[in-house]
Amino acid sequence: MTAVTTVPLSYRCASDSGSVHVAPEVGFLRGPFAGATYREIGYTLTSLPVAMGGFVFAIAMFSTGAALAVTVLGLPVFAAMLAGARGLGAVERVRAQHGLGLDVAGPGPLSAPERGGFWGAMYHRLTDVKGWQALLFQAVMFPWRVFSFVMTVTFLAVGWAVALLPAYNWVFPRYVDGWSGYRVYDFTSGGIHHTYDITTPLQLGAVSLLGLLIVFLTPKLVRALTNVDRAAVRGLLGK
């Protein structure tokens, strides 16, 4: 009997960091029309405000704890910081599961301290490696998510705007004085006025093809950007 191999819709990796479920990448031609692409775009766009909140939390709590480190009051602040970082890490894993198709097993709850009393509880909390990793995630991912947001919005807006230019190019000669079509440049050099307007069907077709190329490349760009998030979630927020 001949064995039949089926191609799974997703795959699961077993590693030291636990079971990791990863959604497959969408093909090039399906990319601009696939729901997974727009889930990733939505994840990237919403990651900016989420990252801002996490970064402010991490910096504010660490600064406050460091300022109070000369007294015993700094210890509860650091403990609350690490507990909060774990909570933010759990939120990030849920976001990655729904937005990126990444299912990562999270670390278990912090075990009971071996020593009782205030100092034992503080020592146990402050040696929580997973808490520190979750805090590091909030600090290092903020600049990356700013970059991802800018790149995603730029490619998404420019791609569709350029691709659809033939549909609205009539607006420019009708409502902008002196324009016979979309104006690419307009400057004066040596007393001579130079302009270039997109007007002919050939020009519009070439511009539209360029826009479509950007549209089809955008999902690949977004996937590359979110792969950094996937790696960070697996490495810093996983089990």
C-alpha cells in the first residue's frame, strides 16, 4: 500500500522552550487578499500603542524601584514590576496567537518561596528569570515596533494609492489648477519651469503596475517584520 503524505495547515515544533505552533506563510499571489495578511497588519498597527504602554510601564517601574533602592521600599516596587511584566507577557502571547498564528506555551506560575518572611518572598520574586525576560521584551521591542508601524503604513498606503491611480487621476486636472494629471515634480531651474504630469494610458499603466508590485511585496515585508516579533515572543515570553 502506498503511503499518502498530507500537507498540514500548520506545524508544531518541540523544543526546550516548549511546544510552539506556527501558522504557515501565505503564498505570494494570495498575499494581498489573504485574511492572515491583514491579521498580521492589524497586529503590527496595534503593536505600537501596546508597545508604548509596555515601555512606559517598564521604564517608570524600573526608575522608581532604582530610586528607592537605597531603602527597603524599592524591593516591593521591583517585585510589582516583575509581576506586571509577566502579566504583559501573557497579553503578548494572546496577541501573537490571534494576530500571528503563533501559539507559544507560557511559563508556569512562580513557585512558592523556599524561605518564609518578607525577605524570602522578595528574594524569590526578584530572582524570577521569566519576569526579567518579560520586562526586557517590553524594553527592546518598543523601537522595533515603531519601525514596523512606519514601514507597514508606508508600504500599505503607497502601494494601493499608486496601484489605483488610474481610477482617480481625473481628479487632478479637474480640481487642481494647471495640472493635467498627477504631478510628479514641479520646479524652476535657470528660469525654466519644469513639470511632469502623468496623463497618458501608458504612463498610468506603468505607474499602476509599480503600485501592484508594492502591493504584492507588502505581505512579504510585513511577514519579515513580524518574524522578529515571533522570535522575541518565543525567546523571551515562552516556557
